[in-house]
Amino acid sequence: MSTVTVPGEAWLVVIDHQRIFADPASQWCAPRFEQTVPVVARLAARLGERTVATRWLPGDDRRGSWKAYFDTWSFADRPDDDALFELVPSATALTQRPTVDVSTFGKWGPELAAVTGEHPHLVLAGVSTDCCVISTALAAADAGCTVTVVADACAGSSDENHAAALQVMGLYAPQIQVVTSDQLR
């Protein structure tokens, strides 16, 4: 197993460790969410103050494809301050920074760049691998960021979808590297 060195100036981005993805009663529960929690905690302990958490919020834009999206997933069409969108307790302890809150799947954009800088090395963890993680990784790579996706710190909507998303992101090497937490140095 080869190792990957993560530079000291890298940023850990914990994507959407929210109740809506952790609660087994939620239609969007990532079945292996709980297995990511200790891995994410170890990564956050390592990267310390260079950790930022994100949240997906529904916002109020229902134009274009978002109308059909919220028609399909009406249970998630709630106010942004609904308890479903809160970070899980384990995620609130990871950083003192305010969360980066956006109403898009991909978290890379001006809000996150304002925290990390324009061309950072991002270490991605979170949910769901096959939606918000992949959307963040691809947008960040396109913007010139170096991206390391920690596979065992991510959970998909299913094991199959998780594996498929990791495979797709792996096609973007060297801009995106997919590794396990054991491979990080």
C-alpha cells in the first residue's frame, strides 16, 4: 500500500455531517455514516485549526431543476434552520470555525475559498460520497485545487454508489487522489 503525504497547509473539509444524513429514519441516511465518525475525528485531530465543516441547506431557490428535485424529495423542503440540517454532535466538536453553508451539492465555491484560499490542498471527508463529496471534489479540481478524498472517511447512499463515486473520482488523478486514512502521512 503506497502512502500519500498531506502537507501541513492542507485543509480538512468535513462535508455535510448533518442529522439528515445520519438519522436512520431519514430518507437520505448514509448507511455507513457512523463508521466515518471516528475516522473524521482522527483527521480533524491531525489537521486541527485547518478543519472546516459544511452544511447543505435547502435555501429557497426552486427554479430550474431544483423544482423537480424538491418535488421528488419534499421531506427535505424545510426552512434552513430546521433541526434536520444541524451538524451531528461529533461534527460540532471538530472545529471552532463557522460552518460553510450552501444550497448546492458541491461545496467548492467562494464561501469555502474564503476560508481555505483559492488553490488549497483539500482533504475531503463526509457524505454522501455519490453526491456532495464528488460534486465538491470535481469542482475543486477544476478550480485548480489539489484534492485528497479519504475513502473510509466518506459514506455513500449505498455501498455500491460509494464505490462507484470513488472510482469516478480516481479517474481524475493527479488532481484528485483517493486514499484510505491508513495511507495518509
